[in-house]
Amino acid sequence: MPKLKTHRAAAKRYKVTATGKIMKRHAGIGHLLQHKSNSRKRKLFKMVTLSDSNLKLVSKELPYKKYSR
């Protein structure tokens, strides 16, 4: 069986925790921040776990996620 290639864009966007969960950044923190409240911006800066609906898709892109820490 040949080796699988890791999707490099996905590897840069997602972080795998020690327990195997996949973390991602919130959207909406890149620009247009002047009208957003401070509490909303603080919440957006934090990482969040990936939803179950996207977990299967991202797991295909990271075949060796056990080693990508």
C-alpha cells in the first residue's frame, strides 16, 4: 500500500491535541474589528474544537494526525 500524502493546507490550519481532538481558529478575526465588541473579539481569538460534521472530512486530509503536533 502506498503512503498517503498529507493535505498541506489542512496541516497548517488545524492543530491536533494530545487526546486526538482537532482544533481550529474562529473565523472573523482577520479584519473589520472596529465594530465588534471586546468580549466578542476575545472569544474569537481562542481555538475551538472541530464540529462532528467536519471531523470526518478533515481526518481524511490529515492521515497521519497522530504525529502532527
